[in-house]
Amino acid sequence: MDTKPSYLGAFLTHPTNRVALLAAGVVGIFASIPLGWTGLAVVGVVALGTEILAALTVPSLPSFQASVDRELQQRVRAQRRLQLLAEISNYGDTRALDTYQHMVTRVQALYKTADDSRTTLTRADVDKLEDLTVDYLGLCAVNLSLKQRKDNASDDTVTKRIAAVQAQLQNAALPDDEQRQLRNALNEYTEVLQRSRRLAARRSALEATLISLPDKMEEVYQLVITSPYSSEMGGKLEESLSRLLIAEEVAAEFDDPAGPEIKPAITSSTAGNTIGNAARHTARSVKT
């Protein structure tokens, strides 16, 4: 999450603050019955002073800022989830959606475990796994987009055309203009071949990530469920989450500027639906 929220704005619009202002208004109305405008003014001055003092202190409290950050993260996550679910539904991939639903079920079970005061598991820990489920959707969306992408020519066809151009360049009698055009064509064909091979390798890396990610998350779930009250839960969970860092390698591959820019059809406001952003977000989540 790169955008910092306005903590002052969050305080002013917080339901508790609104209720307090409403209560002050009600008290002022009742005070005005026996005291008139004087009673209303006194209550108003006290309420205004209290509001100013609270506005100067509450937004800077770490606990309040953490609450605001978490609420913003949940909103961004929910928006991104809806967009990715809609995109994957348009592709018609029910298997990816079924895997996602299974992961969500595991996360909800872990939230219930985290609410148990006897466990050292926290909701913040489970939040990382919930972020991971949304990142999984992002990876699925890109994988489906890649499957729809078709190369204009196969590797064999491009290789034959490269050989044909090289054979023509062997003719020393070719005019300079023709030689220049053939060299340009050779460079283009070579780049097409290299790009196709890079893309094939990246597809393999992405598919491997999509297969292993749910299994690794299942390992985390089994770890927590089998020993929910272990005093070493934090260390074990951190170790298990660190195994999910394979997404970082996938992100590095797809962020290669020499490679093709590949994006899903629908992008979120945070641009988190690209393979690089989705995988980087996954890596940050498990490292935080």
C-alpha cells in the first residue's frame, strides 16, 4: 500500500467522533432550555475545545494510525479482489476460482483461531495470508492472459526465416539499401525468437508458482491448526511464510525491461494487477 491516508480526516469522520459531536449538540440543546443561549454557548465552547484537543492528539497515536491503515488496506484489498474475480470469471476458469475459494476458507478458519486469546497467532498474521489469496488471483489473471496470447509465428518458422535472410546477405552484389533492409529484418526476427523463448520460460515460472502457492499456504494452515497454542507459533509461521517468496523471483522475471509488457485486461487503481506488482506485493506481505 503506497498511499498514506489522512489520519486527521479519518479522525474527523470516525463514527465515534460523529457520535460525540452529536451528543454535544444534544447536551447543548438541553442546556439551552434553562440557560438559553448562554448554556448553548458554554457547551459549544467546551465541545469545540475538546474536539480541537482530540484532533491534535488522536491522529498521531500509533494505535489509531494502525487502525486507519488496516481499514484502508481492507478497502483496497476488497476492491482489487472484486476486479480480479470479475476478470477471471470472464475468462471462464472455474478451477482457479475453486482453488481461491478453498484458500479463502482456510483464511477464515485462521481468523477464528486468531480470535482465541490462548493462541499467539494474531489477526495481522492472518491478514498477510488474506493478501496472499488476492495476489493469487492476480497471478491467475496474468496466467490466463498469457494463455490467450498467441505468437505470430512458431520458433521453427522464425528460425527458417532467419536462415533465409542470412543466405540472402551472403550475396555481395546486393545494393546497400537492400542489405540494410535485410539486416533490419534479421534483427527483428532474432528479437522475435528471443522474446518467444523468454516468454516461454516466464510462463513456466508462473505456472509453477500457481501450482505451489496454494500447497504452501495449506502447509501454513496445517501448522496453525495442529498446534494453535504453541508458544513457538510466531517463529514457525515466519519460517513457513518465508517459503512463499518464490513469487519474488517470478516478479523479477516479468519486470525485465527487455521482455514484453504483459497486463491483464482489467487493472486496479493501484496498478496491482500486473504480474510484477502482484508478485512483489506477495513478497512484501510475507516479509512484513
